[in-house]
Amino acid sequence: MKQGNIGVTSENIFPVIKKFLYSDQEIFLRELVSNAVDATQKLKTLSSVGEFKGELGNLNVQVKLDKEAGTLTISDRGIGMTAEEIDKYINQIAFSGAEEFLDKYKNDANAIIGHFGLGFYSSFMVAKKVEIISQSYKEGTKAVKWSCEGNPDYTMEETEKADRGTDIILYIDDESKDFLEESRINTLLNKYCKFLPIAVAFGKKKEWKDGKQVDTAEDNIINNTEPAWVKKPADLKDEDYSKFYRELYPFGEEPLFHIHLNVDYPFNLTGILYFPKVKNNIELQRNKIQLFCNQVFVTDSVEGIVPEFLTLLHGVIDSPDIPLNVSRSYLQSDANVKKISTYITKKVADQLTEIFNKERSEYESKWDSLKIFIQYGMLTDEKFNEKAGKFNLLKDIDGKYHTLDEYKSLIEGNQTDKDGNLIVLYTNDAEQQYSYIEAAKNKGYNVLLMDGQLDIHLASKLEQANEKMRFVRVDSDVIDRLIVKANAAAHTLTNEQQTALQQIFRAEAPAEERKTEYIVSFEAMGAESLPVIITQSEYMRRMKEMAAMQGGMMSFYGEMPDTYNLVLNTDHALIQSVLQKEEAACDAEIKPMADEIEVLNKKIADIRTANGDKKEDEYAETEKEVLRTSNDRISELNKQKEAVYAKFGKNESLVRQLIDLALLSNNMLKGQALSDFVKRSVNFIK
């Protein structure tokens, strides 16, 4: 028997492993099973080149639990180790500056295991004692048993072993008894070893017998040694990709598309990415891509390798060239990673272009689910944005799809305004904005359906890239002002009539709990158009919508009141009727005030004329006093007039009815206001 001291220059290595890797304890199983697989693959390689001439036999890696003995054993029939090799690879950990290293990384669990070839020592995170029993494949060598109890002291002696290969026996410590539970080990094997290239057996397959499950003689293989991504695309059919997706995500819906990555220069990268069917919440879809290194699971946090927008995809990426640190859990940032990220972006864009060109009808049928990926990519990745114009689609309210170039060609003849701007009309709710859409269609205009959560952001980006193009929601103004073809017909109301209608309709505009403002304006829209239309500024509404999603600096807009335009059609008979009723009802009160205001305004004008170019502060004091009292009186009279108009508006049910009709067409009439409208409508019919 040989006794010795492991070549570590600090005895702190074991307590550091135990203490600071507690949160990542489970990686020990990945490390040990991966080592067993590596040893087995090396034997297969030696056999293939004739350096090992024996029978390979069953090469399964075996994982066994013995709850009574408190052990977990990982066994392989690979190349095994001689005493000299154990001494070299296990005992001589020696690395310089161990104390400095341990002090520097003592709070970083993942910087310890493996950075200096310590993968095997991860076993001491869960074991109070570890034994290695190994028989080299080399003829004439003796089997050896190595034992260590979690300190630098070890023993090594010759032993008997019937077969080549290595057994790693872990005596699980009292704090880690959960690793003696079959369900726990099964979960970890399924997580880390599900696609290892050598079969891994854990227990036996079970079958129902006499009303209970019993073990059979057949090994329970927990992994698929040839997952779809390691095969050539030419050897796979669509059903193979679907089957593999179900293997990855047993409860997931059938994906939209898949993209097979397969490159060996200037780096090695394989994988399959799937476009899943998504709901509205982007965040819930992240962390679904699994990163592997030579078929060993590493992580599902792939930021830095996969462009941000593609973290919404599902699937697998495998690359031995992605630099990983010791635990294979944390990526190190370097130029190679950036190249891989750029390649994946290009590959996805090229594949989408090909799918769009070859299978456009199928692509269009999946667009509603697919577009969130495309739009997110266009907004966050400029390289992808440059290519996406070929396959990004705009959907109109008739369900037809167009690329941007196709759509510009479609509408430029009819939707170009007098200043040469191409106006893209859109709706985010075809039912709610139905009347506005109909008004646009009656003009021969096309309207896009943009009801996705990123549509408005993409519209802003497309406007920036196309100087003479503007996206305008169809209810943001009256139709003739959305696309101005010529100078609009002017209304013929006097200033007094405008003031009267403004106060009358403002008095009946709904008072809401949240901050809302209504601005009354006038437009000659023709006798056949609606009498009152409610619109909202495209700019302000867009800013508020973006503020709701982004927050931060944009939150300023979110705090501003909702402002609507209450547009009165001065050509409509009902507006004319309100005006006539107002003049008949209010003239007796208004005329004396108007006459007095006229006299006062003349007095003010005479003083200003008499003083020529003088500034007001150079006027005589008596004249300043006349101006002051006259203006105060005019202000008072105007308030009195406004009160008269407002009183009329409050008593005129037609005014409220017209406003409610406009609100109703915008789906803005609810609750008691809607109930009152219905009752009032019945009275009108009577």
C-alpha cells in the first residue's frame, strides 16, 4: 500500500470545495459521468486505430445507488488507469499560488472546479470519502484502489478487478443524503447527461407485475446517444425534427419552423433552433435554448452566445469551441463567442429568407406567431434588421400580406399626400375603429392591421429608415386630414359661432376619473359624414403607448393626460341644428354682452391708434387705466357668455347624444354613460 499527500500547496482546497460550491453541488454527477464517457470514447478510438485489440463488449456507463451502504457509484469499461496514471492525474493537482487562487476565488463557486483540472474533485462536494478502483486496458497492468476522505491524505494499493475500466465510489456525507434518492439522481442525469454519446444506464427498466412495478434484467438507458443535432440535415425529415422537439419539450406545442446549424469552420458549431408558438409575454419564453459542449449539458442561459432576440427561440446549440470555465457553467467573453453570435444571426436570417421564398403561403399562415421574433430582431440587432426586409411582412385588414417594398408599390399611387409623403394607415383594433376604417376604404385607401405588442416600435423604426413615409393610425384624425391631397375646404363659422359650439360641446364632454382632455375643433367634412368624430393625436398616443412598455425617460409621456379631439362636422345638418337652437335660446342674453364687448374693443383700438408706435408702458396713466378696466371687463363678459353657452349645452340632450354617438363608435362609452345613452335614444325615437 502506498500512502501520500495530494500535491496541493494549500490544505484549504477541500473546505473551499465543500463550502463555496454548495449551491452547485449537483455538477459533481455531470463531471464524473462525463469523465466516464471520455474514458469510454478513448477506448473506442484506440480500438478503431488498432491500438486496442480486445473485445469492446458492453460499453454502457453504469450509475448505481446503494442506499443502505450510503454509496453512489459511477462505473465505465473505458481505458482505465494504472497506478502511475492515478498518481499523475489524481494526486498531482499541484498548481502554483494555490493560496492566492483560493483567496481570490473563494466566493466564486464556479471558478474552482476544473480550472486546474479538478473535475474529479467535485465529488468531495457531496462525499465524505471517495474511492477509485481502476484497471487499465493495457496488458500486464495491475488494478489499483485509491481512497481519500476529503483531505490531502490518500491511500493507494493494488486490488482485484475483473474487468478493465474505472469505478468511482462516493460515500455520500450526512448533509447530502438527497443524492441517495433515486428520483434526485434520475433528475440530474436527465438534466446533464440526456444526450451523452455513450449510453448511460441507471438501474433497470421496470414493468408491471402482480399489480406493482418490478425491475427487469434490461438496463435503463437514460440518454439518447444520437440526438438529431449531431446528424446531417440531409439525413433528417420534418418528422424527425418534430420528434426531437417533443424530446426536448414534452409538453410544448408543435413549433413553427426549425433551423439546423451545422458548421465546422472557422469554429465547430451544431444545433437546432425552433421558432415556438408564443403567447403575448416575451419574458416567459426566454431560457429555452440549451447549450451543450460535446453533448454534455452546460446551461440554458445563453446570453452572449445567441443574439438577444433569438433567446426567445427553443432548441439546442453544441460547440466545443465556446470557451467555458471550470464548471462548464459560465461563459468567458472573447472574440470567438462574438463570431458565433454573428454566424447564428446570419444563418437564421438566411434560412428565413429561403423559407419565405420557397414556401411563402406556409410562411404567411404562421406569420401572426412568427412576427414577434422577426420584429424583436429588427429592433435589437442591426445586422438582422438589414436582412429582415426580405421576409418581414405587413398584414392588412383583408388578411393579405406584403413586404414593405410590395406595400409601398401598392399604396404609393393613392396614399401619397400633397407634400410627397407616403401615408401608411393602420388600425390596432379593427372592430373598435370600424367606422374610421370604412371611411378610409371609401376613399380607396388600404389599412394595415398592427395589433402586436411591438408593432408601434417597428413603425417608428421604419419611419426613421424611410424619410418620406409615415405610419398614422386610422382614428388619429378625420380622413381628409390623414392624407391631405389639396387644401381642405374651409368651414364658414364666425368666431362667435365657433366660441358658442366649443363651450356647448365642452360642457357635455365626459368628465372621467383619470386625466382626460377634449379639444373641440371644426372641419367641413361634407353633409354625408358623421356629425361628430373623436380622434387622438398620432404622436402623443404613440408616445404614451411606448411609455407604457418602456418606462424610464419615456415615463414623462405616460404621466400626461389623454387628449382627444372632438371634431364637429360643420356641414352636417345636426351641427347646424344645434347652432340654430343655441342662437334662438341664447341670443337675448348674449347680444347685450357681445355689443358691450364690441364697444370696449373699439375703445381699446382707438387708444392704440392714437398712440401710434408707442409701447404700452409709455401711454398716459389715464389711458393705461382705461385699457386695464376694459380688458378686465371683456374677460368678465366672455366668462359670462361661456356660462350661458355651457348652460344651454347642459340642457340640450342632442349635444350629449351626438357626443355619445362619437364615443360609442370608439368603444369609449361604458357603464352608466352607456345606459343613459340607451334611455335617451328611446326618448328621441318617441
